[in-house]
Amino acid sequence: MPALRRRTLLSAALALPALRPARGETASRVSLLHLNDFHSRHEGGQASGANCRPDAACLGGSARLVAAMKASRAAAEAAGRATLALDAGDQFMGSLFYTYHRGLAEAAIQQAWGCEAMALGNHEFDNGPANAARYIRALGVPVLSANVDTAAEPALDGLVRPLAAFVRGGARIVVIGLTTEETPFTASPGPKLRFRDSEEAAERAIAAARAEGPATVVLLSHRGLPADMRLAERLPGVDVIVGGHSHTVLANRPDAAGPAPTLVEGRDRTVRIVQAGAFGRFVGRLDLDLDAAGRVVAHRGEAEEITPTMPEDAGAAALVARFAAPLAELRARPVAQSAAELDNAACRTGECALGNLIAEAMLAAAPGADIALQNGGGIRTRLPGGTITYGDVLAVLPFGNTLATATIRGATLLAALENGLSQPGAGRFPQIAGLRIEADLKAPAGSRLVSAEVLRGERAGRVDPERAYRLVTNNFLRLGGDGYAMLRDAALESYDTGPLLEEVFAAHLATQQPVAPRTDGRIGLR
């Protein structure tokens, strides 16, 4: 990560590096406790990212997470530090807990670990504004985003604030929320919310915060580390960025993406950036010594991994058990047997066996369709080897998407495939069935698709830009998600309320005995 190293001033000690000498004497000592991108992982997970299983050592989990947060708070307070606990967004989506409870389980666990403010992540909009509003009311703490305009959305208007001010240890700390501008392409916020430019929104909020007097300004940002580093370079008046979205582990350990904190030279001060990975596997703590004006004169940070040997909080364990009770029977139902584990790691960059299987399930469920298209980022985890349960299927496809069909011209199909190839590694990468494509990912974006051929039916052959084709996809893509606006805007006809995608996939798996992973070269990459 050369850019990160180039912009980073390494610091592991409590005192600041000599490049930024202390501006004053310490007046307040504060610890920021932080979490991001929990994604409903109440039962923890394996190091590989697969769901927790009885025969595997599992990291994270709500009961251990709550215990670790409480221990971190107690240690900070024992050292004479006041604490402030922050969440940088994306509590939603990733397990059956969210699929069934739609955020109420997450809110309960956040209350248990003492969350005091949260930034809206893109996944908080996965089931629309009304569900986000229900969750915000249940959470009961400030939910922040300076760049989300809710004025035209009655469900959320008045529930989301740009910032919140806290007094800790005599220091005034202003926390400003930011949400990725890509949310309309990666979630379902509806047509009435407006996602404004983060830099402009942050600049206005910082000015408003500092107009009220001395303050330490913290951006609680769900935008990803690269975007946060750019913001740190450009904006004056930022002391700390507590980040999320990119699932980056910033910690003082050899396998981390960078140190905790990562330091960036801003326009008028050093900005400290922290982020604690994802899935509840790390708890972050940033100690700050502040002068009377709110400037940081010393710091120390770390992200502690939540290991299987750590203690559990009994109250949190009871909460998880209560929320898990209605899920057990559904989760345990066997669906199929698999000859081997089906990984999702490559589904955002190329052909993957799990993507093939899902696309083929979609095509089988829509007999009139010529081709199927699934976004790689919608495949959220791997399928295990051996017995596959319905709970495993729900973990792979947790969004509650419906099957959608559309008639589109070949030109629209080619544009959709080009969009899918435009950002290798992003969620839009196309997993396909009934189609063979060749692509050159080294070519400029917009010219990466070399060829596309329909494989079956009366429309088999090279894709004709003028011809009409029948597509089956999921309703998220058909309605323009992940940049597939052409499927929304240029469909000749469409139907978006088919069966649930996870039900289609589970039914298809049941016909494959045993399920066997395979790739066949349907996506050729140069």
C-alpha cells in the first residue's frame, strides 16, 4: 500500500512525533472507543470470513465484543480518561439476525456495549428509509450524517443529525457524521433522500462546530480509508477521523494495513485516522491528550482482536440467545450436500464457482430468460462443504432480493456488462449464466468488454446490439443498483417482484446432489 505509507507518519508511542510538536499543556485526557461494519455478526465468524460453526474457532461475536468494549472502557477510566463510544456504520446485513429482526438485534447489542453516536452506513438503507427510521428510534442515540439530506423523506426527516457535541473530561468533542455518496448505487435509500458531497458537508459542519467555541473535531465517516485520507489532506480543522466502509484494520501489528492511528498531514494540523476492520472482530481505542483549545498534544491507538479465548458478557449472550430463538429451526433445515466448500473470495474479480451456481439457479427459475446476471458483491460469504443449511444460504444471500426479469436490447446488455467490468474488486462485477464473455481488465474503463455471446435458445450467438434479449437478475440490479442504471432506464418491459432469491437458490441446491463447484471459462479475462 505505497500511498498509505507515503502519507503516514508512524507513531507507536504516546507522545507525538517531533514533526508536530505539542501546542500546549494537557488539559483533558479522553479515550475514543470505536467499532465499524459489524454487519449483524452476532455469532462471530471464522478467520476466513465463513460463518461460525461448532467445529471451528470463531472470532468476534456479540457476547465477547460487549465484554471487550466494557473492559476497554474500564481500563481507560482506570487510567484517568473519560470515554466516548462511537460506531462508524454498517450494522445492518450479513446474517439471519438482520434478515429476521431488521436491525432490532443490532440496536440491542449497541446499547449493551454503550454506543453513544453512530454514522449512517450505506447498508442502513438496505430495506429502505422506513426500516432505517425504525432502527434509529430503537437505538436511541444520535445517528449522524452531515451529507444526507432527509428533508424530502418524511420517514427520516428530523431523525438524522449532521453532528453531535459531547463534553468529556472537560473537553468539548464534536462528532460529525459522513456517509458514502455511493449509497444510492449500493443500497435502497429510495428516491427522496439526497446524498450530498461529503467534503462540502464536512466543511460546513466543521465551521458550525468551531463557531460555538474550542472543540476537538471528530469525523465519524462511513466512506472508506482512501476517501478519508483525501479528506484529511484537504480539510482544515479536523483532529480525528473514525472510519468505516473499507473494512480496514489499522492496528500496531504486522498484518494490519497501517498503524493505529494512521497520521495524515492536513492543511493546519495532523489528522489521526482509525478504523477497526469489520464483523466485530476488532475493538478500537484511541487515547487523546488535549490542550485547552481542543488540540491533540499526544495520542496512542490500538485495535484489539476479539479472540475465541476472550470472556463473554453474560447479558449480551442472553440477548443473542433471545434473538436467535426464532431463527434456530429455520437456520438448521438441511438444503443440500456439497462435495467441497464454495468460496466467494474471487466473485468480485472474475468467474467464481459460487457465482456460476447462483446465476444458474436464477436462469433455471426463469425458463423464458436467455441470460442471468448476479452482482459478485451480493454474494456475501462462502458455502461450507458437507451439509448446507438454509441458514448458510441466507448468509450467502442475506439481502431479501427478489428475482427480476426484463427484456433489454443487446446494446443495453453490453452496457450492463461494461459497467460490471468497470471496477474490478467492487460489488458490481458480473456473475453470469447463459452467456460467455471475454474481457480485458487492463483496457481503459468503458472499453473492457471484448466480446459477449449468448449460449442457448433461438437468440444464441454473438450479442446483437439491436436484438431484444430476456434477462433474469435480482431486483436490486434491475432497479439500478451497483451502477446498473441502464437496466432500470432502458428496459423494454420488466417485472421485479418474483420469488426471493435465497428461496430460488435453496431450491436449486436441492436439485444438485451433491453440489459440486465448477468453473467453465464463461468469463475469460486477459
